[in-house]
Amino acid sequence: MTTGPAPLVPSISRASAQGRWILLATVLGSGISLLDSTVVNVALPALGSDLGASLGQLQWVVNGYTLSLAALVLLGGSLGDRFGRRRVFTVGVVWFALGSLLCGLAPGIGWLIAARILQGVGGALLVPGSLAIISATFVRTDRARAIGTWSALSGVATAIGPLLGGWMVQTIGWRWAFLINLPLAVVVLLVTLQHVPETSDPQAPRSFDLAGAALAAAGLAGLTYALIGAGDGWRPSVIMVGLLGVTALGAFVAVERRGRTPMLPMDVFASRQFSAANLVTLVVYAGLGALFFLLVVQLQVVAGFDALAAGSALLPITIIMLLLSGSAGQLAERIGPRWPMTIGPLLAGVGAVLLQRVGPDASYATDVLPAVAVIGLGLALTVAPLTATVLAAVEDRHAGIASGVNNAVARAGGLLAVAALPVLVGLTGDDYADPGTFDAGFGRAMIVCAVLFVVGGIISCLAIRAPLAGGDTAPDRRPVETPGVASRLHCGVGAPPLTTRDREGASAIPPA
């Protein structure tokens, strides 16, 4: 086990034995989070039927995890800076595994939802640490290739998730969608304790923005509860909780403006480019989160696909992004991010409209594949330029915070869309088990998703400047090299946010 004080200068080579072990730990660590999110979506119809869950409860199975992760991911990065990245990463792995075990053993839907919220807390400690460890331990000359390896292999975890989930649902049962994390977590834990050195940021704040984290969690939880609860009518209790959620989010903004060590420094939003890019992130990932949530159910309940076929249906999106995102990033460097970020969401909108053809007895080759291929192409054009724009729009000292904010915004967009859209299109109660009712709601939902994508493209066209402007300057900017920033560099909207020099070998991956 590596002990002693953290090195002042990252000194480990990627080609060394220790470097390979570090890559294994970080790839598997981030991989179990990505794997879990994609596996669970495929298992929703089966677990809903087994546990007698309503559509609203299935929404909470997805949103419980996303809620705690989105609210606490910035705090998780700060804890790693302060107390040690390996230590917090290890706690995150154990916490995530415990949450996964409780999910797999859940005797009822309420237990499962509570365990998913617990699992998200572990993810908030685990997710920021994987890339932080790489940035804090590898020598600068090896860092780009190490991050590229991390990104590509994490993409593989995202790609195999639906396939693995579909196979498990059909053979050994939906509970293994959660229990599969346990042996992987044991491997991550052993490798981390044996081979990953401890690092921390001696300049990290000694205090933490606990009030901000609590208000963010309460605000998102209240708003999500109200949006899902509206499916059974706008009862006084639903309205009251929703108002409390909005009030908590307003208080969160006030606390962040006045706090001495806010987890969200509000001055990053002084950049119009940064604010616009995050608005694009919010609407595009709202559409994407709702689309993924509903499509897998539509394929199984309405189109008659088995779980394995439904999980495999989304594989082309990941493959296209892995193959083309690097080229999209290079294109954005040459012509600026504005047009890729405009055309990409518009293409995704076309794909969402094409998904309306997915109905009873749909053909994968003629009805599903063309739509998901167009969506994949649109996301490949969007993700890498969007990530680069977020980083280029702020000063170097805020690079890690900017990426963390973008991660949280992406997850919040998906969270709110999964909560609101089914209600908006008339899907409630047990409608997910009624093919006719669900099919009609799905068609309306794809139009809403298409509108969200188009709005993202319009915002990009009107508000994103053609050059990579930043804190707003040169396109060859690189994030702050201090380890303290690195713990928040894992962005939820694709590959880690790389600069021109770091992007070699890395490719974007879909959101967790």
C-alpha cells in the first residue's frame, strides 16, 4: 500500500505497473456508476411488474439516484480535495456497493427507492474522484493518454450496460442489475488500497458548503416530488411541497452568493458564454433523459421486444459517439463550437420525431435503427464542443467548478424531465403496463423531446459565439493543473473536459 505525504508534483508513468493499476481502479470505479445507470433503465418494466410499482414509483427509481448525485457531486469533489482523493473515492465505492446491495435485496418499491437515493450519495463521492486521481498522480506528459484510455474504457462500460441488463432480466432476474456492482466494487476497493497513492489539496478550504448542499438537495427533491405527484392531481400537499422546493432553490442561490466558501461560485455565470452553454446542457439533457427513460419501456411494452433486444437497441448511439466525438471536437476547434452545437441538437430532434414510428410490431431495422443513429450523430456533434465551450468560457481558476456545474446541470435536466414529462403527456399510474395508453403517450413525449432538442439548437445558434471564447480567450486553454481542481473535472455530459492539447486519444461518452 502506498503511504506517505502526497507528492507535490505528479510523478507516475502511465506505462508503469502502478500506472496501469491506477487506470484499472479509476476505470472500474467510474464504470460501475455508468453501468448501473444503463442497466437499471432496461430492468424497469420487470421490476415494476414484480414489485407492483406505479409509473410514478418507477420514475423515483431513476430519479432517486440522480437527485442525490446531482445535489452532492460538487460537495463530493470538495471532500476529496480536503480529506484525500483516495480516501473519499474508497468511501464512495463502499457506499455505492452498500446501496447496490440494498437495492438488490429490496422487498418493496419504497425500499428500492430509498436504496437508490443512498446509492446516489455514494456516486457523488465516487464519480468526481476517478478522474481526479488520474490528474493528481500521472506525469503531465502521460496525462492526456491516460485520460483518453479512461474515457474510451468508460464508454465501453456504458455500451455494454443495456446488453448486460437485458441478459440479466431475461435469465437471472432484475435484482442482478444492482448486485452485479458488488464483485466489481470489491475489485476496485482492493486495487485502490494496494496501488493508488493518496493525494489532497493543501490549499483546499477547511470548511464546506453544507448549507448549500442541503438546500440544493431539498429544492430538487421538492420540485421532483411535486412534478411526479401531479400525475394524481394537484393536491394541496403536492403544491405545498413544490413551493417549498422552489423556495429552497431560491435560498440556495442566496447562500451561494453570500457564502465564504460556496460550492457554486456565482461569478462563473458572469460569462454569457458559460451561462448559454449550461442552458443548452439543461434543455438537451432534459430531452435525452426523458427519451431514454421512455424508449426502453416502449420497446418492451408496446413493440414487443424482449429485455435483451430493448437494451441492445440503444447501442448504436454509444458506438457513433465513440467513433465520431473526437472528430467533432477537432471540427469545433477549427470553426468554433456554434455550428456543431446548433446542428447537433437539431439532428437529435429529427431522431426523436422518427421514434414516433416505434409502435406495435415495430421493426428494429426500419423503425428503431434509423432514429437512434440520427440521435447518436446529433449527440456526437454536440457533446465534445459543448464540454470544450464550458471550460473555455471561464477563467482557469474556475475550470474544475465549471465542469462540475455542467455535470450537475446535465443531471438536473434529466431529473426534472423524467419527473415532469410522463405527467405532461398523460402517463400515470399503471399506464406503463397498458400498451395502447403508453403508445399514445410515448408519441406525444417524443414531440416534446424533439422540441427540447430544437430549443437547445436555437440557443446555441443565438448565444454561442463562433470562437472558443473564454474566460474567454484562447482555444488552446488548459484547465488549472492543481490537483484541487481535478477532482471536479468529470463532466456528466460526455468525456472529461479536455483542452486542445489534452484531447488527443479521448472520445466522448454518453451521460451516466
